[in-house]
Amino acid sequence: MSLHITDEQVKASILEFLLKKGRWGAHYYPVDTMIRWLGKKVPRNGKRVKACMRDLVNEGYVLIHKRGETVSLNPAKSKETMEFIRRMAKS
């Protein structure tokens, strides 16, 4: 059984993961742990999760800390983040 998960759904999963953990601003989460956890549920292991994480950083939804070892949600984009997650939950 093969489930096709789009990159947008992977991005929503990353944002939702950080949201559930309450990781906003200075409260960050280790990237390796998150990639390992999400990589079990997403095809292509952590490579696809890393690529989607890079996209989220470039779009400004996620902030990087400690030379790229940890990440958190951008509090300045909280409204957009919540809307993105809701939009992906509907589809």
C-alpha cells in the first residue's frame, strides 16, 4: 500500500509538529529528532523532510537556531502558519 504525500502535506506536518510541541520563537526543537520522527511516516526518509524544511525556512514560516541544529515557528507569521495548516487539513 503506497500513500502519496505531497510536499505541501509534508510542510503542514512539520508545522503541525512544531505547533503541537509549542515551539514558537526562542523555544526551539532539534532538527535531527524531528527529521527522524517524521522520516518514518514520509517516503524517502529524511531527505524529503529536510528539503521541505529548507523551503519553510526560505518562506519565513520556520526560524533556525544554533547554526541550523534547531528550529522553531516564526511568531511573526503565526496567523499565516495556522491558516496553512487549516488549508492542508481541508484538502
